[in-house]
Amino acid sequence: MNVMIEDAGPCKKVLKFEIPKETIESEFEKKTVEVCDKVEVPGFRKGRAPRKLVEKRFGTQIKDEVKQAVVRDCYQKTLEENKLNPVGNPKFSEIELEVGKSLNFDVTLEIWPSFEVNQYKGLKLKKKTATVTDTDVQKVLMDMAFQKAQLTVEKNGNVKKGDHVICDCIVEVNGDNVLEDDDVEISVMNDVTVVNTKIQDLAAKLEGTKSNEECIIDVKLSDNFVKEEFRGKEARLKLKVKEIKRLTPPDVNDDFAKTLGFDSLENLKFNLRKRVEIDKKRWVEDDLRNQIFDILLDQTKFDLPQDFLSHHTDQRVYKYQLDLLNRGIPLEEIQKKTETIKNASAESVVRELKASLILDYIAEKEKIFVTENEVEHQIANISRAYNTETTRIRKQLERQGNLSYLRNDMRENKVVNFLLKEARIEE
């Protein structure tokens, strides 16, 4: 067997095989003997049919089995001898086998990158404070109050960002009214669509306007404007504010605390402080993990298999688009953002895959592994969280093919904890 291995890009190889005719003939002879020994041909006892008759009736089957055996054995042997670690499915060229001739074929495959992590012990990390302040508690308290806020009419106030205003709208093109729409409700935010046209920095333009006052905005009508003949034209949008509505939160007092199931405001604050403390500790831990990843990724440079990366990026984009659709975002809006979503997803996938490979490298070097007892313990924790039986969770993980992902995630967490233990952390 002759094999040439050529580079075809980052983490991509082309294996060019030439299998001598002697190997083909030897394998063909072996397969033919096997078939002759086990097939039953009408009129003959098992294993007693003439060879020529067997070859005539089962020649195609024998040829296919020879091709599969030779290709499989040569491919596997080449991977082992050259220590190639393939990722994804290899792509085989068209394979035509003829007895008496050598067999030539190509295999294109991607492989996991080869790299070294030189320094991973004693990483310098900065630990942020997890101290909970009164300001932290007050912020959460106000966020909770605004969740119960109600819209109230501001009779003498000015428009502020976050308000909801009722307006009469007039669209003018070259001084002519081309559209009038009364009692339009507009959310005063930065980028808002009015009369099918996106108005940038609308909040800044409307802020300060009083009831019964008019705000004039120069716009370019969108391609979705209701009147086709004016699409894409420069226009003047006149918004006459008729009513200003503002979200007004309830007073934060004992009565407010009781609506949330607490005896008093002090009791509510005490529980909020504990919750914020837990959240802050988790945030500090996540920040330390991210610092570890940043350092390791910065000092360890390697390429990723591009086809494998593209597949995972496309999967991430599809999942995100599906989530947006389920949240009611129009399809055309999602399609406009597809390129931005894909670029962001690609960056995220690259970071996740590289970090995972680096952690796997450290795990192998430090002989960090996960035992079956630890896996069972984790499954038990999951079952308690979902208030269901452990056997049911295990079967579900096995059925969905997620048991290996659970083991890998547990192993990566062990590696991160090892790196944190070895790190030099500055408070």
C-alpha cells in the first residue's frame, strides 16, 4: 500500500491511496472462499457449489465486500500509523475496484489540531469583590417595583425616554401630505418604527415635547412604506403629542413587600441581600473562569477544522433564529440580522471549541477524569432538581445522546477547579 498525505488547509488532509493489485487479488480470493463455504445454492449441498457458479451468482456481492474491507483496513491503518485524529465524517472519492488492477482513491478529512499548552499553573487572576452594598439591594428593589409599575397619564409633564405617547402623525413629501394617521401609540426609545419607517434616536428627538406640542423629524421613508410611490423618498414626519403615559412604580414600603409575600420591607430587603450575595458570588466565579480562558486562549494559538466549525456555527445560528421566531420577531427582521448573528455565533463557537480543547489537553496531562460514581451523583442531583426518578433522567440522557456531554462538562469543571487551586489570585 502506498499512501501520500497532503495538506489541504488548516486541520485538513488529503490521503491519496494506491492499493496494489496483489492485495486486491488476495482479498478477493479470501472472500470468495468464505462465500463458497457458507452459501447454499439449489441443487448442491452447503459449501459444495462449484466456484464458477458461486462467482457468477455472488460476484457483485464479493466485489463490494472486498472493496469495503480493503478501503476500511487501509484507511484505519493509515490513521493509526500517522497518529491522525479525525473530526467529523471523511469524504471518499469515487472508488472503482477491478480485480487485476491496483485501486486508487482519495480521502479528505479534517483532524483535531495539535498544540502545546506551556503554562497553565500559577495563572495570575484578579478576584473582584462580592460585597453586597445597600445600593445593590436598592437597585434590585426598584427593578422589582418597576415590574409592577402601571402606566399613568402625565398631564403637565414633558416627554421622557421610556414613555408611551399617543400622537397624530402626518407624513409630508415635498410639502404635500401623503399620509395621516391619528392616535398612534409610540414607545419613546432610541430606534422605533413609525409609519413602517425606522426612526433612529427617536427618544432624543421627542424628549422635552409637551402635550399638544408638535415635533418635526426629517426621515427617509422605508421600502415598506404603505404607499409604494413614496418609498425611499426624503420626507418630513410631524408628530403631535396628544397624551403622555409614564410607567409609575408603586411606593416601596411594607404594603409593597406584602404583595410579594413578605411580612415587612425589612424582611424583603434581608432576603434580597442574601439573593444578591449568591448572584454576586456566582458572578465573581464566572469572571475568574473567563480570566482563565482569556489567558489560555491568548497564549495558545492554533487553527480549528473549518468544516466542523462552520457546521457548529450554522447549528448555533439556526437555534438562535428559531428562538427569535418563537418570541414573535418577524421573519424579515431576523433575516436582516442573519449575517450579524452568524458572525457573533462564529466568534462564540471558536472561543468555546478552543477552550474545550485546551481543557481536554490539561485533563490528559494531569490525568483528571470523572468516575462513574461521580456521574451517578450528578444525575441524582439533576433528578432532585426536576423532582423525578434518577433512572428516568439517565434514560433520557442516554436516549438524547447527552450522557457523554454530561461527562465532558463535569471533566472540564474539574480542570477549571484545578486551575483555580493552582492560580495566584489577587483579591
